[in-house]
Amino acid sequence: MNEKYEKIDRFIEYGIYIYIIFMFLTKGEAVRNVLIFGNFTLWLFTLKHRKNLYILKDPVSIFFAAFLGLTVFSVIFSIDPFYSFLELREDPLKAALLFPVISTVMADRKRLNKLVYITLFTLVFIVLIGYYSYFFHNVPFLKPDTALMHTGATGYNRFVIYLNTLLPFAFIPVLLRPRIAIKVLLGFLLLISVIAVILTTSRMGLIGLFCIVLIWSLYFSKIKNYNFIRIISGIIAVMLIIVTISWFSSSHLRDRIFTTSEQLQTVNLRTEAWKPAILAISQRPVFGWGYGKQIFFQDEPFKDTYYKKAPAMYPKNIHNVFIKILFHQGIISLIPYIFLIIFAIRYFWKNSFQFKDIRSYILIASVSVLLSNYIVHSMTEEVPNLRALSIILSLGVAAKFTNENSNN
């Protein structure tokens, strides 16, 4: 690119960093929209000068685009097509705009280096908000409860998903910094973030964290020839110490653990949403009932089932990504979605061993998040939006196509 277009590219780059910070905040939707549409407009303006558009022909790029296309296609079969069409303006459209911008602009080693420090800053920032709420707002579980960031009455699940999204990327600076003193400082920041995951008392969040640790342990056992069993044993020992300390410092954590067995039968009331959803799915299994959250709260999908009307239940959403997609978009979208996630995990994992620097770390971080959030936690929670998935996939693709001397 010539100098003029490089300056525009720099604007896009910093727009991406700012968006990553703002994407986890309750406030700032207007800012997020300006960044998404503004960056995409600038990206289009520089399109003919980009030399790496072949990235958009990568299998992950194609499969993600196909899934988004099927989401648009599902509007045709919606019981409320106009509503479903309007809903496309949110997650599907914004995810579609984010993916090409991030995957092409961030395919640069220097930018990926900056990005991991932005994720570390963001992680520490939202963790501090969580601790502030925990100690000064008297919330029972660690979660944000401020005007800047608020996740609702049961928001500890959403909050722990945010933490498990950022942790794998925020860990990378520890690997990049050679000085021991800086590694210790960064390690301390990660430690208080791991404790925050525990204090959310989210069981699936803890399982997701273990999946992240498992992926990184497998990675190091392969590239460094470390003993995998010893790594896992050491990590489990450290986590047990942290959990023990948290146990004695949090009565709510003890209560959550003690009630696990009695809540297991209904998966903490989630089956109250799953049962009617599955019965409704059986009426329209192929194409679903239509895209958009409010479709689940209309009576029509349930009129030929035992429930007759939309169930007035708690929790107020389906709390399972796979059942949610099946209900709204049917098998025709669920199968490509599952294929996309599994393929991306395998694809990024395999390609991570082609590099021995930040490119490899970004790919492993992407695998960690996909497994933790989009497979494990998705079984009991509606993992935040397609925009987050778009960013994880696009960063993985960007890392794969980043050359030693990148030039966008």
C-alpha cells in the first residue's frame, strides 16, 4: 500500500483495538456500531489495494460465510419474516462486517503483538470491575454491577464467558516477554483473573477454564516435549489450592458446590426451557421457527404441543446454543454450525505447529476459546453473540496467513 492507504489501515487497526475493549461493556453500543460500520467502510475504500484478500477464500472463512448465509435464508421460513429480517441487522450483519476486516487487517505480526496486550488490558479492566462490584456492591457472586458494565441478575455466567474469552489471549504476553520480573507481574494479573473465574461460582465456567488449560498443556507437551501428565498434575494442584482458598473466603461458593447434586436433575432449571423448545422443534425440525429471540416467546411454536402457549418459565432464554439454533433455524443451520466449530478447532490446531511464535499462540488461543465457550459452555448457556465468534475465527485465520514480513 502507498502511504495514504497505510494511514487508513492504521485507523482501521486502532478501531479494532477500541472495539475489543468496548465489546465487553454494557454501555457503548453507539460506539461499537460506529467502529463496525466505520471500519468496514474504510476497508472497502482500500479494498483494491489489499494483497491478502485470498484470506477470504480460506475454508474457515467460507464455512463461516455459509453459516451466515443460511441464517439469512432462514428468514424465508420464519413465522414472522419481517421481524426476523429486522433482527439480521444485529448479530449476523455485524459479524459479517467484522470478519473480513479483522482477518485481513490483523494478518500482521506487529498488530497481533499489540492485540494480545489489548486483550490483557481488557481482561484486567473488566476483572477489576467485577472485584469492585463484589466487594462494594455486596453481590453474592463475582460479576460486574456498575453503570459501565452490568450483566443482570444471573450475569455471572455471561461474565465468566467473557473471562474465558480473554484469558487465552491475555496469557500470550507471558510467553512473549523475556524478563522474569515482567513475567511475574503478568502472571499475577492472570492469577487474579483465574480467581475471578472461580468466584463467579459458575460450574461450566470452571470446566471451560479447565478446557483452556488442557489445550495449552497439550500444546506445550508437543512443542517442548514436556511431560503432559506432570503439566496437568501441577496445574490441577495449583487450581486446587486456589479453589481451597476461595472456598474458605466465599460462603456463596460453598453453597453452590453443596447444591450441585440437587440442581443437576434440572440443570439448575434449564430443562424448563429445553423441554418446550424440543417439543416445538419436533414440529419444524428442518427450517425452524424463524430467526430472532422473540420468536421463542410467541405462542405459535407451542400451540400443537403439551404447553399450548409460550412457556412462562425461568430462565428467560433457551440456555443452550445448539437447541437455540435448532429451534430458530432448524437442522439446516445447526449441522453447518457444528461443522464450522469442529472444523475450525481441528484446522487451527493443526496449523499452529507450523509456527513457533505469536502466530502459533494466537491459533492455540482461538482453539481454547472455541472449545471452552462454543462447545462446552454452549451446552448450558447462550454464549454471547455471533460478533464474538466472528472475532475469534477471524483472528485465527489472520494468524494462519501472517507472514514473517507482513504487508497488507
